[in-house]
Amino acid sequence: MYNKRKLLIALSKQIEQGAPMEVLEQMWREQLLDKTAVEKLYIRTEVERRVRAGEGKTKAMEQLSAELNCSYEKVRTAVYSKKH
């Protein structure tokens, strides 16, 4: 198996050759991205953004769970989970 650096360099070259969004969409289609990890990243980032904008953390998590049509527990776990 290749080492991590070689794999990341190959991925970087793919991104340089095309538009980043197109590369990400291709990676999504080819199931090269971990959907659960992407969801957690989005949830954490969005809650942090809302808190920085002045919204309370609990309220931000409640509203986001409603917007994403998922449980509050899923949002809470994504926000407080130590594993990324």
C-alpha cells in the first residue's frame, strides 16, 4: 500500500487539474468520501458558525437538526464527538 503522502499528492494533482467541486463530486460518486465523516464535519462547522454569529449552542443544534430532518442526538453527537 502506498504511504499517505503519496496518496495525498495524487489527490492534490487531481484537484489541480480540475475544478475542486467537480473533483469532490466525482469522489462522492465513486464513494471515496466517508459520508458520515462529511456529515459530522458539516454539522460541527455549521453549529460553530451559528454560535459565532451569536446564537446559543443548544438552539443552534436544535434548529440544525430540524433543518436537516435528523435527530437532535445525531447533531449533539457530531458536535461533541472527539473523533473526527
